[in-house]
Amino acid sequence: MSVKAPSITLSLGLILLLGFTTAVQADESDARRILKSMSDYIGAQTAISFEFDASLGVVTTDGQLLDLASSGSVVMNRPDKMHAKRHSGFADLELVFDGKTLTLLGKNLNLYTQLDMPGTTDDLIDQLQTRYDLPLPAADLLLSASYDQLMKDVVDIKDLGVGVVGGVECDFLAFRTEEVDWQIWIARGEQPYPCRFAIASKLLPNAPTYVVQTRAWNTGSAAAKDDFVFSNSTNAEKVELGDLKGANGLPDNFTKGETE
């Protein structure tokens, strides 16, 4: 006689109901204070390095939700230096920014492109997002004044107490806008760095999410060292940005549809 497996959907539903019927700390002022302390702490650092794991949720035209996973690292020296790496199953990308030029290297393709981009790391983050549609993982969290950017259009704020991410005890906060729900886990103590950041769209079916979780977070003299100079040691061929496949975070067999 066969035994029917329990309903996964029902099980998850019960877990969610149980989780949210417990007491919740919905203190908006505390949530604002904790987020502002993270922003002030990050903004005050001249040198930062960390590693990350990220998951980008995409929805197919037939409604299937898929997660594209990647890992990487970031080294940043304010005001105008950054070196980031992101490795996935379909791309192995490296970004080098020296305050004047942005270099993107597709290590798996042995191709690179360069863009004139004078300015600060804040300028770099803004240009990559708004002009080139190439957002860095957790980029908004690295701005010198991330609080202002994160709080734009927020209509609901919750302090959900304490969570643990990668063994680190964190303050768990949740925020809502008309278009997205986002959550952040911030390390407790004198170094309130972001341990985990998750954002979910409210405009698409299945609420696709983007999640980035950090580890090996270091600042100041403990941060990883870098010269932020692109060295074409593999004799990579220079191409236009559009020819650098995988730079937008999608495999070749994925194409963007119309935004709903």
C-alpha cells in the first residue's frame, strides 16, 4: 500500500501561520534607528570587504519561478575604488573600478569591456543601476548614505526581533513599499553590518525575490587589500558591453520579457 506524501504547500502554510501568530515587535522607531545605525556605520568605513551568496528569482512566461544562484566577493575603498567578482553557472565576471574607468571582465569568455565612468563608488553604483541595468549585489547597502535610498517610498516598517544568519545574531527588520517587500538582517553590536538582504516584487506573479547573504565581512585595516588596477594577464579581447554575455545576470537562454 502506498503512502501519500504530506502536502508541501499545506506544511509551509502552517509554518507561516504559526510564525506570524507569535508576538511580533512592530516598533517602527526602533527599526528606523537600527537601519540608520547600519547606514552610518557603513558610510563611515573607508575600506570594506566581504563575500556573498546571491539568489535571483525570475518568473518564466508560463509562471514558473526559478532561482539563479551565484557567489562572489567585494572589496571597496572610498571614495572611488572597487573590485567585485561574481561567479555563477553561466558567467564568471570581474569588475574593477579605479575612479575613472570601469572594467568588466568575462573570465569564462576571455572578453572584457571598459567604460569611462569618473566619480565615486556612489556614482558607480548609481550608473550601473540606472544607466546600464547592471546592479551590484547589495549595492544600495554600500552607499555612503544608504538609509535615504532604502527608505524611499516605504509605507510600512516592522522590527521583527532577533534572527541568526550564518551564526551571527542579527536584528530582523521588514519594510514595505507599494511595489516591493524587503527584509534585512543587521548584525547586533558595535559593527552593525548587513548579514542578509531580501527583496520581493509585489507586481509579478509568485513574488520573485532577490536575496544576498554576506560573510567574511571586514572593515578598516582588516579589509582585503587590492590595487584596483585591471591587468589583462590572459590577453582577453576587448568588446562592446553588449557582447559581454552574462553581465546582466541572466544565462544566454534567458531573455527579458515586458515589465508588468
